[in-house]
Amino acid sequence: MEPKKLIVTASPHLVDNSSTRGLMLHVVIALCPALIASALLFGIRALVVVAVSVAACVGFEALWCVLRKQPLSTGDLSAVVTGIILAFNLPATIPLWTILVGAFIAIVIVKQLFGGLGMNFANPALVGRIALFLGFSARMTAYGYPARTTVDAFASATPLAAGVPGLQALPSLLLGTHGGMLGETCAAALILGGVYLIATRTISAAIPVTYLATVAVMSLLCGQDVVLQLFSGGLLLGAFFMATDYVTSPFTLKGKIVFGIGLGLITSVIRFYSNMSEGVSFALLLMNLLVPYINDLTRQKPLGAPKKTRGKGGAAK
């Protein structure tokens, strides 16, 4: 085998007995604070949306395995995580049948058609969310508000869209007492979950820290409210739970930093200079597509590999 075809990474290669199920269980635990917060803020409807989303994702994955005569893969909990994250990207007022569309796109089209877990080109929940946003924009922007989450709730601006001063809105942003998607309103719950993932070494801090720091720097340079940009919208949910997806994020530290910076730059450009007040989802999708190239460019070189030399004409040999 040619040396160039070998993928070299730093040792040690096996550090513990982690399994896919164990890692996904940690993610589910980390999502629980935001789940509890959404139930307290938006009522029983929030739990119904999450339950339908999880059941649909698990059901579609089980059905795919049965039809394809493959071993049942629902036990790894990846479909459960996809269902929760997809629900967190939806408003409490979303019609339940719409969730089935998003779950089908996430599990069947994005995940299974590309080979199953580990083969998807982008985060399944992310693509499901974008597809619903593009296909059902009116329903996706009918944000529910605490104590006002009936199915006929009217659309209204979130703090990010309204441009409320960050320090003035900080208590509301931390506690989630404002309109928005189920899992993105309570910043304190998302931060708690993110800290748990980092503390248990389920994820590396490189991507979320770089992502958030880039958005903060860009906000300062562009004259935007740093507090508002960091604690509102889907930034925290995306940084801790979507950008850190193992399959669709780089595997080297250098690659993770490049990935985080790219996410921050694209998110900021979309937020500051487009007609959309939110840019996390599209930034994640664009950077997911670039991950193979980031991995290739930041891959560790084999120890002792011959270095390129230049001839008299300046061309590399």
C-alpha cells in the first residue's frame, strides 16, 4: 500500500472503552436541561413535539433496517439524538405532521441513503431543519411564546431579529422567557449541557470555543451587540450540539479550529449582511460540506516522511 493512502493520527489511538451508544447517551443527558426548560417555558406542547420527533426518527430508522434486512441500529441512540435536536430546532406551534417530514428527510435521505451512521455528509437534524424552513417557512417562523403557545400563535420577532440591547435582554436570554425555537431560547440550559459534554470528554472544546469567540470578535468589529449575538438565536445549540457532531466535523485539532472559525465567519456574515437574522443552520451546512477538504489539508504528516525539496527551477520534487 502506498504511504500516501495511509491516514496517520497521533497516538494513543485507543484511549478508553467508549461506544457509540455511550457517547450518544451523554449527549441525551446534556440535552435534558434544555428539554426541561422548554417544557417549563412552552408547556406540554414542547414535550409532545419532542416525543413525536424522537418516535418518528427511531421509527424511520427501524423501518429502513427492516426493509433493507439489516441489523436493527436503533440501539445506538443516534436516532434518538437526531430526534431531540430536530425538535429543538422547531417552534412549539409546529403542526405534528410537519415533524414527520423533517424526520424522514433527516433519517432516510440524509443518513440512511448515504450509508447510515458515519457516512452522512451533513448533520441529519440540521438538514431536516433547513428543509422544513425552506418548505414551511410560515409555520417555522410562528414562534411560540411562554404561556402563549396555542396552535394559532402569531409570528413575532425573536430578540435577535428585534435587535433588543443584549445587556437589557440578558436575563430573558439566559432564562429563555422569550419567543423562539424549543431548544434555543434558554441559554443557561444549553451552556450547562455544553459544559457537561466537555467535562465528560464527549466533545472537544475546540469547536464551540472557536465558533463563539469568532462570532464575538466579528460582532465587535462590525459594531454589533456581542451579548445579543452570543446568547440569542441558535448559536449555542449549534455550537455545542450540532457543530461537534463526530461524523461531520474535522478530526484534527487544527481542523477543528479552522472549522470553528469558518462557522463564526459565515454565521456573522449572514446575520449582519443578509435578510436573515439567523445564520447558524446555513453556516453549519456549508462547513459540513468542506469537512473532507479540511481533514485532508490539516492531516498529520507521517513521522519520517520525505520532505518536498525544490530544484534549481523552484519546482517541488
